[in-house]
Amino acid sequence: MSKVQPPVGVRCSATIPVPEQTARLDAGPIQRAEATRIESYFLGVLVWFGHHTRRWWAYVPWPTPGLVEASTPDLLSDAIAATMGLRKGTR
């Protein structure tokens, strides 16, 4: 078991034990699956997760080309649909 040390300059009298078997999750496959799911609903739309912005993004080619963003994949689907005039956003 390893120990987590506090950042330099931070006073702390205890260290937190971290098990060596701590799971590490690669969110990439999940994010790609969500992007593919949304793209399958809207012809010509490109979807991605912005790793620096931590937001979901889409390029919407019509009726007016532009970018749409949201905090979750479901909210992005609603925003795309509203932008394309397919239905009103529900959130």
C-alpha cells in the first residue's frame, strides 16, 4: 500500500493510505460510444468530448453551421435538436 503525501507547502500530520489495486478508469471508450450514439441520431453532426473544457461539443452543419455545447450527452442531444429545429430542448 502506498501513501499519498500532501502537496509541498501544505502542513498535514497524516498521510492517506491508497491501495495498490485502486481501479483506474479510461473514460475514452465510454466517451466515444456516447459520441457515436448521438451522431447516429443526427445526420452530418460531429460530436466530441472536450478534455480541456470538460464539456460535450457538436458541430451542427445545418440550418446554420456552428458549434453547440452542453455538460452531458443527453443535454447535448437536446441542444442539437433544438438548434436544428427538430424539436424543442426539454432541459
